[in-house]
Amino acid sequence: MIKYKLICKNCNNSFDSWFSSSKEYEKLKKLKHINCHNCNSLNVEKSLMSPSVLKSKKIKNPYKKNTKVKKFKKKIREYQKYIKDNFEYVGENFAFEARSIHYNSKKKNKGIYGNATNEEVRELKEEGIETDVIPWINDNEN
């Protein structure tokens, strides 16, 4: 794979694009399949690019040493533990269960938690059903 910085000669818009090879770029250019996403012009050319140089040392995760990130993750894990201990997990049925509790006055000993799409959460809030979204760290993440 090769990445080229392209520039539109009509509107001076510059953008990057990936190609399987330089020959592939030439082939697509010749077939007029490369166009500017800003003005749709076919007058697009490669511009100068700096080469991508790999470092010889192994790149480390910048978040590992960041104490703020560690504190934040620790706090999230504390919230998760509290939620797991005090609420019932309903999985993908969260929106259905939340509506059942709200509309049927179904009494639960515990609150519920689970998974819902952004659309489902928006709909629940529009219906007046109180929900909160919190960040969740899976157990298999470091």
C-alpha cells in the first residue's frame, strides 16, 4: 500500500488517498477514477510528500504511563463494580426492560443495566424514561 497526498488543481483542495501501488494510481488516473471530493474535478495531481520513516525502537503506548488515564480507568472500574453488584444485567434487552418498568410499573428489587444503541437511548429519553450512558471498560482491556 502507498499513500499519496493529492491536490486538486481547480480548487486547491489537498487530501490523502491510499493505493495498492504506484501503478494502480496511474491506472486509476488514466481511467479518470480519481476526482476531488470537494469540487468533483478530475484535475487532481500528486503533490510532494515526505517519506514515512519507521523508527527502529518499539513504539510504546503513550497512555500506559499517563497517571490521569490510569486514575480515570480506576474510577470507571469502581463504578462498574458498584453497578454489577447492585443492578441487574439485562444485556441487549435494556430498552425493552426499561419500558416495561416505566409503563407497567413493574417493581424491581434492583435497577437494570445493559446495552442500548444511541437511537434507543434517545427514544427512551424522549419518552421520559430516565437513562444514563457511562463509559464501560471490558475486562479484557488493559
